[in-house]
Amino acid sequence: MSNVTDRSCYTPFWAGIENNWYKNAALDAVWKPEYDKLVEELVDRRAPYIYPFAGDVLRVVDRENNTSFSSENQNCGYYILTRAYQMPHTRQKWLDAVKREETHVHVCPICKTQNHLLHFHPDILREYGTNPPWCRTCNYVVRRYTKFWNEDTKQRLGVMMTRLDEACPCDICGASFSLAEHVFTYYSFGGKAVDLLYPNLFANICPDCFGKAFFDYRRGSPRKRLTALYDLFLFIGKVPTRDFENLFYLYRDRESIVKLVSLLQRMRTPSGYAEEFGSFFAALVKSGVLPEGSKKMVIGTMTLSKDGHLCLSLPEKEIDDFLLAEGIAHDKEVSYPAYSFRADWELFGSKGRTFVEYFGLMSNPDYAAKAKVKTEIALAAGIELIAMFPGTDWKAMMLNWKKNNVSGKERLDAPPQANPFVKAEREGKAEKQEEML
């Protein structure tokens, strides 16, 4: 064996396959000659990269025998490799393919590193085939950034990955550091992890400063800690939720990344605020982020928008405040014609009626069914219905509607919503919330 093949899982000399270590009595009991034919076809199509696709054969076995070999044990994949090695003609094809692939070098278009394809992880070849779009290390990084992947991010990542060994001063503490040993460094507030590489696409954040952003900062008085929470609210421009991890992905510039990390370094974690003030929601109220009288409901959060509208979730408040800031006249909780359902908003300024719905709980079957009914009612009544969902770029949708419907020469006033908190006790009941969906 060469230096290339002796460390590869794509040869018959990996993990004792040539020694028949992976015999399986249960598989032997259901094995049929036609399954050997499937192994032959697999070798013809994929050799030497058989292992990533061994599950294709096992799934056929499972389907025909009501078994679960493809999912219960990864060693069953080695059983397929053993069959390929036991049959002389497939063994030779496999060995010839290994020899051929010794010179197959992959150049990563992201970081420019060169790696033998025989050293790639099976998961990468299973997903992308034998012409993967990036190397194993970049694959780890790219998968985390797919939802905001664009040409700018791709270019920044390429530059960063080619300079991992270069030392640079941290934009926060000034200490010199490199990312060479930190490609897989990440931190979490208890939920989704954030890796160190992301903020370093846009700024220079050392591992120590990054880690401090996830530390539960307890120094100072309770008022000081509440002030820090309010400062975060002012910075991000919306009510913070417990998923602080997602705040990092709001920004793609040096100044904002540095500001966010610096703010988080002097804050308690979401769990820390909940521990100190009874709940994270209570901390939002005590800090002044949410007005007094805001209350947690069965679903969502009841609070007031800046124009006094009663909102039943924090995203609703954010949207309502945006409509106010953009001068889009609107009313809240408007009834559908001849039905008891209510729309989140009606917008004023177009020739016809325009309703807006924020459908935030579509994973709930009953909620999704009512959303479908609302859509059908609006269509039948000739009402333009703008549907928003978590992840929707609703700001762009609202600005586009404003551009097409509001002249900008005058500001229409919506009918006022009188005394919104007078209704709070009634609206807070579970059955009333259900109606308001």
C-alpha cells in the first residue's frame, strides 16, 4: 500500500475487511444471490468509494425482508464491503479502482488546500459524489452558513480559510491571535452553537473575547444588569428573545459584530436573567424593554406597540412598530367579512382592502388549518392577503407594498384602537387567544 491508501477507508485493507471481520449471521440468513448482483453494480458504479453508498443495498434488503440493517448498525455497511472483497471479480475491480484513485487530488475552491479524495469523509461523498464543492474542513463551516450564504460570504470565507495561520490583533482586547487551532471552536447559551469563525468573517474576535460573550456576567447591581439588557434592545432594534445565539447572524459588518460581542460580555445569559428575575420575560419588563402590563399568554406575549396597538407576540410588536415608523396606516385585529376570524392587521392606502397575517405557529395542525381557512376567506372576499412566516423578509414585503400603494404625499390615519389593555383580561384567556388566531 502507498501512503495515500494506507489511511483510506475506501480500500479493502481498512478495518480488517480483507480478514472477514464483519460477518453477520442475521444478514447471512436473509442474503440472496440477487443481493450479490446489487453489490456488483455498486462496485461498477462507485469503486473504490463503495462504503458511502453501501446503505443503498442494505435498504433493498430491509425492504424485502422487513429488517433494519441499514439503520441499526454501521458495521452492516462493512458487511457489504466484505461481500465485494469475497467475490473475485468485484475484488479485482475494487483494487484497480483504488490504484487509479491514488493520484486523484481535490483542490478546494474555498481554502485552496489540496487533499486526496481517498481521504474524504464518507458523508461528504455520500452527499456530493466524487466532485465535492469543498474540502472536509470547509464543509463543516459552509453547512453552518447555508441560510445566509452569498457571494460576499463565500469570498470572505475563502480569504479567512487561507489565512488561518496569520496572527492578527483582536478588535476588542488588542491581543494577537490566529484561528489555526480554532476552526472547530464554538460556544452556546445552552441551545444552538455559534462557531468562532462566523464573527471573524467580518471582524477580528479572539477566542477569549468570543468565549466571554457566552459567560453569565454577574458583576454589578441588578439595575446595571437590566440596563445591559435594555442596551441590547436598543442596539438590535427589537425585543430580544432567549435565543441570543441568533443575534450573531443579524450582522455582517465589523462595527456591529464588535458592538454585539462587547454588549454580551457584560450581560447575564438568558438563563441567568430568568434565574435572577423569575423569568426572562420578567427581566424584559423590569428593564423597560416591554411596558408594564405586558403579560405572558398561553401562546405568545401580550404587549403594546409604540402606537398603542395590542400585540399578541413579540414579532407582532416588531412588525407593528415598523409599520408606524414607515408611515403605513394600519389597524389591528380586524374582522374578516361575515366570519369571527380576525386578521393581524389591515393596511390603508390601496384601492381595495389589504390584510396582513403573521402565521408564526404553522407547525400546529389546528393553527395551520385556520390559516388555510383565512386564506380562502380573503380570496373569496377579494381581499389582498399578505402572509408572513418566521424567516420571511417581511420588511421588504411591507416596503414593496408601500411603494406600490402609498404615494408618500400624505399619511393616512387608521381608526384608533381605544384602551387596548382594558381588553387584556379577556384577551389573555386561552379560549379567546384561540379565537384570535
